[in-house]
Amino acid sequence: MSTDYQEWHTGVEFDRDTGHWHGIAEDIDGRQRQRTEDRFETKGDAAVAASDLLAQLREGGASGAADR
């Protein structure tokens, strides 16, 4: 398990029930994942939020992120 988040990557996922996007940060093995609490109308906004989330994780913590 990577705890320094250097081997993590970002992505987005679409919630078909709500029609909104979430940003995600996930480890290389797909065993750990953080998802933005906020929902976004556009995929691009979710991608930016995912990058921000990973930056926060790498800096020492991310408030507002949900573990998988």
C-alpha cells in the first residue's frame, strides 16, 4: 500500500443515477481510492478536482474525500 501517494493517479467517474461526475485519486493497484465529495456537471471540472485532491493527499491530507 502506498501511503506517500507518489504512485497514485487521477481519474473521473460518472454517476448514472445523478448525472454528475466525481474526481477520483487511486493507487496503482486499484486497492485504495479517494473520491471527491463534490459532484460536477462536467467531466473537465471533475478532472481538475481529482488533480487538486491528489495534490492535497500528497501534501499531507485531503479534507472532504471519501475512502473506498
